[in-house]
Amino acid sequence: MKKALLFSFVFVLALVTQAWAQNRTVTGRVTDAQTGEGMPGVTVQLKGTTTASPTDVNGGYEISVPSNGGTLVFTFIGYAKQEIAVGSQSTVNVKLGSDARQISEIVITGYGVQEKLEPAGSTARVSGATIENLPVQSFDRALQGRAAGVQVTALSGQPGGAINVRVRGQGSINAGNEPLYIIDGVMVASGQTSGQSSSNALSSINPNDIESMEVLKDAAAASIYGAQAANGVVLITTKRGKSGKTNFTFSGQEGVVERIKKLDVTTAAEFAELRIEALYNQYFDIYGPTVPTNPVQDTRTYTRNLAIAAHGDPATVKNTDWQETIYRKGRLRTYDFSANGGDEKTRFLLSASYNKQEGQILKSDFARATARLNLDHKVNDRLSFLANISLANTKQNGNIADGAFINSPQFSAPLILPNQPVYREDGSFNAPLAGAFSYNILQNTLLELRQAVTNQTVSSFKAVYKVAPGIFVSALAGVDFADTQDDNYRDPRVPQFAAIGGQATNINRRTLNWNSNVTLNYNKTFAELHNFSALVGTEYREETRETSTAQGEGFPSGQFQTLASAANPKAVSGTYTTYKMGGIFTNLKYDLGEKYFLSGTLRYDGSSKFGANNRFGLFYAGAVAWALNREAFLANATYLDNLKLRLSYGVTGNSNIDNFASLGLLGSGPNYTGTSGIRPSQLPNPDLTWEEAKTLNLGLDWSFFNSRVSGAVDVYRRNNERLLLARQLPTDTGFGSVWENAGVVLNEGVEVELNTVNVDAGGFKWSTNFNVTFQRNEIKELYGGLQNIGTGLRVGQPIDILWYPEYAGVNPADGRPMYYDSLGNITYTLRARDSKVTGQYLPKTFGGLANSFQYKGLSLDVFFQGSFGSKTLNNNSYFMANSAGTTYNQTRDQYTERWTTPGQITDVPRPYGGGTEPNTSGVFNFSTKQVEDNSYIRLKQLTLAYNLPQTLISRAKLTNVRVFVQGLNLVTWTGYSGLDPELLFNEIGTYPQGKQYSGGLSVSF
Amino acid sequence: MGATALSVSSCDDLLETAPRQSIALDTGLTDITGVRALLIGVYDRLQVNTYYGAQMMLAPDVMADNLRQTASNSNRYTFFQNNSFGTQLNRWAGNYGAINDTNLIIEAIANNTDPTVTAAEKARITAEAKFLRALLYHDLVRIYGYEPGKEVGGFNAGVILRLEPVTLKSEADFKARATNAEVYAQIEKDLTDAIAGFTTSNQTSWFRGNKAAAEALMARVSLYQAKWQQALDFSNTAIATAAARSKGLVSAANYAAAWTTLPNPESLFELNYVQATETLGANESLNSLTSDTYVGAWRDIVPTNTLFNLYEVNDVRRAMFYTATKGSEAVRFNKKFAGNQGVFTDNIPIIRLSEVHLIKAEAEAELAAGTEVSVAGLATLNNLRSRRDASPVVALTKADLINAILVERRLELVYEGHRFFDLKRRGLDIVKDPQVAAVNIPYTDPRVLAPIPAAEVNLNSKLKQNPGY
């Protein structure tokens, strides 16, 4: 199965050349060392020449060799290369053994396929096998912790939710920092697909279809993608068919999803007590012992009655745990089927899958059905075709995406006043509730529909024509097309929507994104020593996004949910946006006996996004590498498999801004008295052009003791210059900002990858893969000599700092919250000047540690992932930890730790109605009180699997049977007090990650 | 298949794109239809909930002593009620956006050479733009600056004056605040032009700027500057202009009905809301905040008992309130914004004739020599009261009369965004109501002025922050 999956059409094709100028023929058969089966598609090459031949369906081959025989090189992706001196033999039979190391060393760069030993660029690879059968909805999530320099953050625990990927830090301040994703040659649109809940365009790809993921990190590796490459490039290659007997694989898995944690909040009795104290403290401060009502009343009695009227008597009030109402144990299941096979001319891979995962919060789920056909066809020796067709249907139900929304279950459940029951005595929902959190969150979550259905295809077609030996022309067309329908229904049974009779909103979104390229490849080896290759090409890409929205209100009842039943048609609107880009590129490579490497890339790109004056940009990179292990002076170091120094420098571009950012615009939208109006929305900048990332990379690859110890260290420095910066304008101009090219951001870091086989004896194997990244980010320059823009952007500081005043705890004498002012003195009234840098969002260090234990058919994989050195603003706690200043439920420390008596040392101020003691800034300020370190280590994955013995299953005509159990996000170590430390920015109503347990079976025959 | 025959020279054509929801800023206003649409856009900007949609109407009453939040509430007005440091009306960016629109309109009309556009239309559009610019600047200057002559510590900064449109980034320069007197002078200049530009024939509707509204606004602006004679003159002309269009104070019998009539017969300038496209909904509408007309309303904002007890029993304005309970609390809601344009939707009067009469009364009272009680002022006040079934005021001193007028403004204009500014323009302290348990705000307190957004001050070194922030 494995070798079939690893077969690569392009790779073989590039080496298949006509034999010429030789005088005798050698034949033979290539077999799999493990199974003894004939291996089709193995490249048999006469060393130092372009003479090569592939093996046939039975593994047989025939090749012409010079009269002295020469040396034959047998290569197949995923197998150890073998070189055999022919001598006088006329038959050479070879057994190829699979080579785990080599599997991980095959990388795809740019528009070709090469071995990692050649390029001098920095790339990270995650093989499909690593993520096989992981119950994640999108492959980007599976990259987390697996690749050095690649920071992956789940933005939401919503199944199928958004993922943020940053390759080597954050270079842009205002332009996008997402890498370019290319799936089988198709430049796909990433980001969210729906407005109903957190979503992800990449979730249309079944992760089990993926052969490998390559992250191109430095300019040498990525610059061939020029203008889109500044944030790195992620290349996804899907599995391909293999000629021979058709192989079937079926796998299925079932499991559960549950919450990781619940917030500890006050009970109804505790909250009522807090409010009694809060109101008393407030009224006593203002009025003393009597309140000047008519007639005057005793302050204590008056405020106690006020609080009890609203929140119940602490002695008798009943508590409702609202969090319990919205969480559940969700079910997850995935079923995968694939078949692959073919003959010499045609090979196929057919796969189908179904995945459904319920979230741990009610009503949130994700379901996906996919089908894929990957087809390779060789018309004749010169012409080949390749097609990848993938279809996916995804259906996602969710809740309102992350934010401080009172109809968000994860945000509001802990904040709803707990003295309110879920149901009334007659069994109906108790709604609306009192206070700001007026939705009965269970009712609304159950009755509101927030659904997105997407039909998507990411497909590509490619033709390769051999013009002459070593010269190929190939043409590719790829399309990423997605139709999404968002359905939102607000039920008239929910009181907030009763008056309007319910509301339905349909949003149809269509994304058409296509790209096409034509390339010319040339490969030639001179004098068996000088390897030369050249690539020239041209590429064009266009993306169009359109939406149309219709909304209606006034439904006969909650049973009617489609626009057809709406009495009152409401807003109808739509959007349209598009961009186009095109470029030409060339790449030249040379190496001297695979010892010294030289590589250069040039790309000239234009984009419609930029100003008429500056549409085109030139991008380039150069790289050198030196394989020290091939030097004579290290010839005796036989333990050395590979030792290579790499150095590269290059310039790549970023254009991730709004498609019409360079234009001065009057936009439509306003309405008055039934007439539609316009409004200036943007100032023009006809000079707007590419943001440039200049990357210097120094790397060292090593491999010792037959790959028992291998790894790489990369040191990089990337300066993003002429940033696409939304230059802040004084808003008295009528505009908030204008796009400009200004500013410099530095990212630098060290990435270490270390892979070891610690034990390999007696059938027991223990191997470790470890990667860690240390990174630093600094704004070097803004515009016009400014040292800061607003409070968040400061020269000398990272992008995205936390800029807040420092909380000084509670005055032990009177229980008031204190802060430090700009001079470091205690203050009660904060000024803007009192804020300072209190942390950065970008982690300073992150990494992953995977340990794999294998004994006979049994394997155990333990994978930890961690992130360190970042801080976050726990924005939820602004609402939940404010000394009962308002009527939101509070975290329990607000009750247990509150200041009550003079002399008491605590961080929780005394309860105070309104939260603002006279002439103080009070508790409603963002400060270091809410700033928390969100470093964490997570036991991300634990998989125990058993491959049934061949002797047992071969009787049932099966080739492989694997049973497994696994868990995701099993344990988290963190000091962070919120729901989930895995955050890119602030925690505010964020759907937290869940814990998953599952078990499954995979059968091949 | 896939052959992209692409050469660099043809690349430029292949890279052409154009937006569909927008038109070009530099050419979009050469056509009169663009100018008309932009003017519509300015009215739209007044409708948001942070402006006349809700906050500009309620916050000045909540920050002072007319209105309060219910015990259980959505927390929307907590900081206003407590006069929390830093929480004030924030209209900086919003109003300047609209001001730039008006600047664009005024310039586009001046440059319009299309012979098919009538002089009358050009005059009307310019007059509307200047009327709106005056309204926008007056709201800015009363939020961010002291009234001329009422400065605390001599702080006389007004706001930044921009009278030329910004269409290029080179025009987006940094400016300092003009003095309050300069801003008021510009407002008066715009209103003078607007009044001259409006004719009775080119007036479109009470939902748009018009001559009477411009005169009334001029009266209001004069009142804020204590230019009593000018306030009196323009309140008189506004009343006369309105009368010429059959508009006068409604009778007591028709008072309640006036609030369900569209436009309100007393409105000189009323913001129209179309429910289907412009409603502020359950979340932010005045209707949701102040009444329980519709299920799902917030019902957060109610009168203080002190205010309610100021109404005489027969006063028709007292009958606008009705008792209800919210949670366990006995409260009163109001029928001024009762969802008359549909669910959670009302028209919002920005200038009503009764305000003009109260301006007139106050000007007359102030113009009386020495400590005399102005007969005219008392008559004007009692004329209004008689149309509310309230008994005539008997004033013994000039101060009594002025106080009576200020009380009358509370009674008449509650929910319409005046109380905080009335106290401020007269240099009076805010005495918080016992029901809200908050400390009083002396006139000298920095919180009487709103803070200029910190980001603006940070960006523009010429922009001085208000004292104390």
C-alpha cells in the first residue's frame, strides 16, 4: 500500500528518457524486499547519464548499457536507492527495501519534484502517514507542533473551525500573514467560508487523502511563488494510484468529544451575597447610613432589599448551572474508503470519505463527504496526462463566532445570573432573562439555526510533453470553486425575535479561484559531474468572490423557517470582489557532483490590487549549499550520512490586502427615506505596491549512523519592508487610514529539528521527533519617523503587544482597586499615559515532541505540543471578575477572595455597585489584572495501534489490518485561568478546544 | 487546456479589475446623481445608535438627572449614569466623516457645470449641506468644548475646523483645534448661508434640512453662546417660517397623538426611519430601551422619580409615562418612542417647535433688564404650558423664571438629549438623583467635557486633549 501511495508521476516522468548511443541490453526484475512482489514504476537509470527506464507492471525492466556495463541506479520514492555495478552481467535483479528516512526526505519545491538533498532552501515536511486517521477536519490543524517554524493556532474549537498558520512569525502589520496554500498545483483560497460560525476553506480536503505537506519557509524555497510567497508556502500533495493489483483500504472510527474545562463561577447564593455587599458599599459611600428616599431609609436594609429583589435571598435562592446546559458529549465518526491500482499506462486513486463530528457545545457540528479521483495516464513516451478531481460537501452548524455576544453559548452561559431557572414551572423556557444576558441561552442555542453548506471542488489537470531528452513542457490548470449557502434562522419563539415574527437570512457565497501555468524544464548532466537544470514558466491567477443576501421577517410560526414563508421581505444586498495576478519566472540550478550547489530564482509578478503606477514587482532568491560529507577529508567518517550547509537570501512579496485597496472609492450602502446613498470609503494610493520580505537563511542538515540521528538547524532573519500599512489618518479628515508602503518589521529565529531512533533492538523500536522554534519579532520602523502608531504599534517592540496599565491590587485599608501610574505611584484614576508594554501575543518559543514506540505489530505514539512566552488579555474576565460591579455572574474568586476587612491583603476589590467607586477609575479597566501568560504544553495526541500479524490476515486475503484507539487534547498544563490557552489574541467568547477519544479499524486488501 | 499564453506586455490588460459596489472618489461626484446620493449618505450617518439613533437622545439625560437605568439592565448606560471617567458621548470620528461628506457636496455643487441641474436644486443641496455641517459641528463643539464665556480655567479650545474636502492623502494633514468662538462663528456662518439658500419652494420635507430648521438651529446655537437677542430673533423667525407652513405648537388634546403622527407636527427637522432597512432593532433602538411595546425590548431607561414628580397631575406629558414592572422593580416607561414606524422603529425629532418656544422664553427672560421678570418670557413659557394642560407659572424673580424655563425644558424635552447640555451651557453642577447613587459632578469637573479619542491625540501632536484626561 505504502509504495503505491508514495508513487509520484512527475518524478518518474522527469527521468524517463530515451536511451541512445549504447550497445548492449541488461534486463531484470525489481521486487519489494519485504513482500517479494514485483515493483512497477521503479526508475532504473544508468548512472551519470540521462538513460533511464521504468519497470513494468511486474517489476521487469530492460535498459541499454555501454559495453563495460556501468552502474545502474534503482530509485523509487519511499525506498532506499540502490546502485549496482553491472559489470558483465546481463541480468540484474534487485530487491528494494523501504526507507523511512528517504520517505521523509522527498520534498517538492516550486514547480518540480526533487530530492531534499539537492535544494538549498529551508522546508519542513509532514507526511500523510503522520496525520492518517486523525479526527481533525482540516489538514492545517494537523501541522500543529509538527514543523519547526510553523506556528499553528486553532482560533476556535468549533468543529471545522478557523485555524491560523504563521510561518516564521508575523511579517505584516496590516496585510495578511497567512501562507499561500497550493493543493496539487491549485492555489487555493484560505480563510473563512461562512459568517455563521467559525469556518475554514481548507476543510474541504479529506486529510486522509494527503500524501505529504511541505512548508516552504525561506526565500530560496518559496521565491518561485514570488509575489505570494512572503508568508511562506504550504504545498499539499495528495496520494496517487500505483499500477498493479487494485488495493482497497477501508477505515472507520468512532469517538466522543467533550469539554476540557468549565469555569468556576459563583452560585446564586454567593452572587446574591456579593450584590448585597456591592449595593451597600455603593449607597453607603454616597449617602451614609440613610438613603434620602422619601421617607429616608436605613441604607443596609434598603440595599439588601434592592439586591434580594433582583437576585434572590442568599438563604433560599436556587442555583442554576447554566454552563451544564450547553455542553454535551459529542459524537465523532469518520469512514474512509480508497482504491488504487492501474496498469502501465493508466493509474488511479479513488477515495471517498464521510466525517461527522459534533462539538462539545450543543448544536455545533461539522459533516463532510468527499470523493476524489486522481488519475495518471501515459499516452505515449512523450505525452502524459494527470488529473486530480476532488469534490466535497460540508455542512456545518455552529454558534455565533467568537466574540462578546450575548447569544453565544460559550460566552454567556457562565455569565447568566444563576438565580434564574432554565424552565418555568409550566415547563416552558424561562425567557427573556433579566439583565444584559437576556437570552435563555439553552433556548436560543436550540432554536437558532446557524448553518453553512458548502460544495467545493479543488481540481487540477496537467499535461506533460517531452520535447527532447531532458526537456519537458508542462501545462497545468487548476480550479478551486466553492459555493456556500449560509442559513440563519432566528426563531419567533425566542422573545428577542418574537416582535419581528422571526427572521431568516440566506447568504449565498461563491468563490471562483483558478490558476494556470506553463513551464519548460531542462535537465542535463555533463561529464557525469555537472548537474544542471533550468525552469522557465508563466502563471496566471484570478479570484472572484460574490455574495448575495436576502432577509425576511414575519413567519407564521417557528415551524416555518425558509424565506418562502416570510411576510416581510427585508434587506437584499450583495458583494463582489476580484483580483488578478500574473507573472513569469525562472529557476536555474547547478551542482558539482552533488557536493556544491548553486541555485537562483527570478520572478516578475503583477497584481490588480496595486496602484496603476506600481503594479509589477521583481522577486528573486539565490542559494548555495555544500555537502561536507562528500568531501575527501570526511571520507573516513563513515558514520556520516549527510552533512550539508545551506545559505540563501531572497526577496518575496506579500499582497494580502483588500482587492481594491489602492483606489479612492465612494461606496454604496447608506439609505435614507427609502433612497439609497453613497459614502466615501477609501482614499486612493496609485503608488501602492508589493510588500517585500527579505529573508536570509543559514541552515545545517545532518544525519548520522544510518539515520539514527538526524535533523536540521536553521537560523533566519526576515525583514519585511515597505509594509502594506494602513497608515492611520486623523479621523477629522473623514478617513481612518490609507494604505501605504511604509515600515519595516524584523522576524528572526532559530529552528531545530532532531529525529532520533533511540532503541532499535529485538523488534522494539523507540524513535523521537522533536522540533523547537525560538522567534523574535520587532517593529524596526514605522513611517515618517514615528515611534508609535496608536498604542499597539511601537518601534522596538513586537507587533501586537499588550498595552495596559499595571494593576496594583487592592488597598488593604479600604478595598479599592489600585493601579500604578506612569511614574510607578499608586493611583485610583487611570490616564491614557499610565499604560505600558505588558506582554506580547506572539509566542517566543513553540514546538512539538513526538515519541513513537513499536513492538512487533504494536505501536504507541505520544505527541506533545507547546507554546511559550506569549501573553493574552483574558477579556472574558473583564465581564466575570469585576467585583459584582454589574449584574453578570462572576468567577468564584470574586466571592472567596474579595476584600472584606481593613488590613486584608487580596487582589479582589470589595464588591461595589457600578464597579466605580467615587472619583476612581474603578474595576472596569483593562489592566494587567486581565493580562495572563497563556503558555501551555498539551498532550495533543496519544495513539495506540495494533497491526494484526500478516500470518493471521493473509489467510483472509487481507494485506493489512490495523486497530487503534486515540485521544486528542488529553491533558493541558497551563497557568492560564480562562477556558483555553490556545489563543492568537484575546480570549473573548472563544469556542474552546475539546477533548476527543476515539477508536477505529483500518483494513486493506 | 491550461495554456496561458501570457506575455508581460499584455499583462496590464489581464490585470484590470473594477469594484461593483463602489465608484471612483475623484469622478463620482462630477455627476449630480452622485452628489444627491452623497447627501442621502449624510442623513444616514445621523441615524446610528451612537448618535441620534439613541445615545445622543438618552445619554444627556442619563448623565444628568432626568433618566436612569433600571436595576436589572443591559449595562448599556451604566457608565453614562455613573459619569465614569472617560465615558462620554464620542462623536469625533463619526461627525467628521459626515462633515467631510458635506465638504465634498459643497465643493461638488460649486464645481458643477451641468446645465440641466437647476440653480434651485444647487442652492437647496448646498443649503442642506451647510445646515447639516452646522448641526454636526455644534454637536462636536458642545461635546468636546466649553461654550464661549463659560470656560473653566480659560480653556477655550473648540474642535478642529475642516471646511475643505479631503480626497487625497496629501490633504489629510494634521490640524489643531480652533477656539470655541471660531467654531461657533463658522456654525453661524453656515447657518446664515443655509437660511439664505433655503426657500419655501425648494424645501423637500421635514425629514431633510429646511429653512425653519436652520433658523431654529441658529436660535439654539445662539442660546448656547448666551447671545440672547440673536436667540430671540431666530426663534421668532423660525416660529414664523414654521407658521407659514401651517406648523405650530400642538394642543394638549393632540399632544400624545403628535408622537404617533409622522412627522410629529412639531418637528422642524425629524430623522425618518424605514423599518425594513433602517431599524436599530431590539438591541439598540430608542423604542427597545425606553418602552415595553414589543417583546424582547431591553426596557433599560426610565425616568427618575424626581423628574416624574415634577409633572402636574393634569399635565398631558405626565400621561406619556405608564407604570410597569421590570423584574421585581416598579418602573415607568414612556410613549414618545413607542415603535410608531414598526417594530422597534420610530422617527426621531432632532428639532421640535416646542424647543424653539423654550429658547424664545429663555432669551426673553434673560433680556429683561436687571432683575426684572420678563413678561414676554413668562407668557411664552405659559403659552407652552397651556398647550400641555399645565398650570401657568408665577415667577417672582428673574432667576425663578429662568429656573422655571429650565425645569420646563426637563418636562418637555426629556428623552430628546438636552439636559446635560442645558446644565453645561449654564455652568451648573450635575446633581445626581438619589435613585442612582452616584456622586455629583461639579461644573468644574473634567468630565463635563468628553475626552478626545486618545488615538487621535496620540497621532496628531497639534491636537490638545481636554484637561484632566
